[in-house]
Amino acid sequence: TSAKKEYLQTFEKWMNEITKDGVILRDIRSGLLDFPAKKGEVDYYLCWRLGERDINFWHLENDGYQGRRPLAVLDEYF
């Protein structure tokens, strides 16, 4: 149907807009997004989930959501 086609086109447009600069949508249902970041030679992700007011967490590439740490302790790791 045309409504479904329009929905899918709008969805694709927003997905492209969100991910064009490297942002990763990890889970659409919970709105979990990772933003690539780097400190020195270390790559990590800033982590945000729908409902959180600000980006307050980070994790290493292989740690995922379960490995989230508060931004306040970022400097202790690097």
C-alpha cells in the first residue's frame, strides 16, 4: 500500500540521517545508539538510550551495553 511505502521511505530517510556520521543504532525498540569516539589511540563509544536525558555513558567496542560506564570515570581508564 502507499501508506506502507511512505512509512518505509520515511524510516529509511531517518535511518540514513542518524547513521551518516557513524552513529550506530544498536536496538530500535529501546532506542539504543552508540556514537563513535576516540581518546588518544583508544576507540570507544558514547552510549545513549531512549529516555535518558543526556549522553552519560561510554563503553569499549567489545563491551557493549552491559559494559557501560559513567562518563565521570572516563579519564580513569585512559
